[in-house]
Amino acid sequence: MDRLSLVPKEVFLTRGVGRHRNRLQSFELALRKAGIERGNLVRVSSILPPGCRVIPRVDGLAKLEHGAITFCVLAEASTNEPSRLVSAGIGLAQPANGQQYGYISEHHGFGMNEDRVGDMVEDMAATMLATTLGIEFDPETAYDERKQIFRMSGKIVRTNSCVQTAEGDKKGLWTTVVASAVMLLQ
């Protein structure tokens, strides 16, 4: 008998923002902008499986089935305070060795711009991976400096991020941002 493998083969990054007078509906609209509203989302933790390919968003969205159980790492933040900056970000760190697992990080918060959140989530994912790979570094040094150490080690091949920020609606509507790493089993 064939056994269903729950180890994702592909992953893609996506993001979105939604605004509505009801918080839940602003979340739904953010998922729509991200293109993942049609799945039954199941939040998972931070492991990028060995050999899992990162594919373009458009290719990943085309593979989603309506109503399917859809595993994802999801960051979300909401506000109904006018002009309050909200952010959601996903970071990804892939090892050079395709047999080794990588890491996915998420962050959601307030008051941080897109660049700062992007650096933070990449840093978190790369740092988690570096510690499992035995790369020696000073955690107190700036991420740019550590990024060079990580790359020079030859053990971390790539980091990237997907971030969504938005200012709270001027009229007090709920504003929700999402960022997600969506995992595909196929």
C-alpha cells in the first residue's frame, strides 16, 4: 500500500494585505492577496525539508487545490489603529548540502519597515541553520558581518525573505498583513 508522504517537495513564498471593518475579514482579504485563501491552512514550524525546492510564487499558486489541507509557516499582524505600521515576514535559509534540512523563520510585529523585517527574518533563519551546521560566529556582531561568515563557510547556500508591511487604515478599518512559506507535498 502506498503511504502518503507528508514531507514537502516544494515551497513558495507569498504575501498580502487586507483591510475591512471586521478583523477576520481583513485577514481573509490578506490571504486572498497572497493567493492562499482557498486552502485549509495548517500552520507548521520552521524546518525546510532536505531537497525541498523553492519555486516561484506563480508556479506554487497554480498547484494549490481548492479546499486542500495546505501546510505553511504563516506570519500575520493586524491593527485598527490609524497609521500604525504592521509587518509580517518570512525568512528562509538553505544549506549547501541538499541532504541537510534548512530553516524558515517568521516574525510579526509593529513599527518596523520592510527592510528591517527582511533582514531580521533572514538573520533568524540563517542563525538557526548556522548553529546546527557548527559554524562558529559571534551572535552579537551585525547580521551583515555574520552573513559573510555564513557564506564563506560554504555551508549555507542561500537566504531570502518575503515581507509585507502596511500602515493602519486612516479611518480605523482593520489592516492585516500576512507573509507565508507555503509547502507543497506533490
